[in-house]
Amino acid sequence: MKTVIKLNVNNVEHELFVPLHKTLLEVIREDLGLTGTKHGCELGECGACTVLVDGVPLLSCITMPVDVQGKKILTIEGMGSMSKPHPLQTSFTELGAAQCGYCTPGMLLTSKALLDKKAAPSRDEIKAALSGNICRCTGYLKIFDAVELAARRMHDHDCCGAGGSACHGGEVPA
Ligand code: FES
Ligand code: FES
């Protein structure tokens, strides 16, 4: 059985006709072709499938699309671009915080939600925010370092050259 759903993903409105049983993760990857959001455990335990819904990290593998209609969904494809990466994407690259990269989209989006809420989180706050995102490669320290570096740069506006509230950290504008 199929149904029509309307989703706003990365500031683009989509109307889709999809099977009722499909999760948000499956719709994002298979119907929208946005494969940056990763299939991991599909049990809500690894964080690989994280997207932001109205700015809050959500596990798309255990979310039904109908429940996020009318909300703004951000996937890694909307977080930055090759020409204008988000400061977190830059710092992850510079510090080697991504190795195989499978956890990285979820790590980046969860980190973005944290920095949007708190400009200068402590190391413990970063650890707590990322506690639901599992990485098998890095040992986490480089990830924590990269979040702190991005936070410093965003605070100083090294990322955009703007001042005050003009900094959007590279996010694709609405
Ligand atoms: S794939 Fe969703 S939490 Fe692991
Ligand atoms: S970089 Fe490989 S799982 Fe995190």
C-alpha cells in the first residue's frame, strides 16, 4: 500500500508516492537519491542515519516519513557545498576526523545541532552530544578536536568573514 507524503528536505519541497512501510532513511536514500545519510544498524543504535529535523538530530531509520511532514529536514547534502563547506566539514577534513567516513554524516549533523545551540561547548558537552554516534575508526579524539576547532572558527567568523548573526556556518540558505 502506498501513500502521498510531502517532505521539505534541504529547503526543497518534495511530493512523493511511497510505500507506507518505508522509513525516512529509505525514502531519503531510495526515493530522493540522497545517499549521504547512511544505513547502519537500522535499530536506532549507531547514529549513522542521523538527519536534523527542525534543527534536532533524529534517527531516520526509526522515523516514519509521515511524522516529519511540515518540518524542515536537513541531510548532509544540505549542510554545505564543495565551494562553501560548513566549518565542521573543513575541520573534520583538516584534523583527520573522518577515516572510512561511514559515521561522518551523522557526526557532522549532530555536531552542527550542538554548535547551533551552544557556540562554545565543553569537551564533556561534545562527548555527551555525540554519545549516540558510533565510530569504529577514529577513536573519537580527532572528532572532538574538530568540533572544538569549528566552534572556535565560527565564533571568530573565520569561516565566513561575516560578523554577528550573519554567520550561518556554510549551510545552504533557504
Ligand atoms: S542506522 Fe539508524 S541508528 Fe543505526
Ligand atoms: S570514520 Fe569510520 S566509522 Fe567513523
